[in-house]
Amino acid sequence: MRTINNLIRTEKKVYIFLKDKATRYRFMSDADREGITYGDNVKATDRPVDDVMALQSDGTICFLGWAGRVCYHYAHQNNIIRVDYEKYINGDVDYIITK
């Protein structure tokens, strides 16, 4: 089974795309179950979720500001991974967003 913790065991910055309300709810529930919190230790399910969230290697979730959104949408660097969470949890092999 694929977990969020599997995604953050890398030196790369991980952005999670959450395309709809159901996927957002699933991500936050999964994060809560895996012990992933916000940087101030607030549970994932205690805050609203956005369509794109950042994951840090220390197991924390971050909202994206304008600079993070620019990076998500326009940067194609080797140190960034963009994940379609719906595809990831469904077991699809092409869950990495490349365009």
C-alpha cells in the first residue's frame, strides 16, 4: 500500500495535487492516520485543505503561498516532485505530474 510517508523519504520537495473534495478529504485523513501534521503540530484534519499542498521531509504539511504556486506550476527542476494524489492512492504508475 502506498503511503504519504513513502513520498517524503526523499531529498526532493513534494507537492501534492488534490483535484477534488473527495481526494482532499482522503489526503487529510491519510495524513492524520500516518501522523503527518502541520509545522505547528496541528492535526491535518483540523485545518482546511487546498488543491495543492506541500510536504516536507520532516513529516509536515504546508500551505502554498504565491511563490510555492509559481514553483509548482512553472518550475521543472530535478529537486521537485509533483504528485497526483488520486492516481497515487489508486496504484497508477503515472502518478508523477510532468507537465
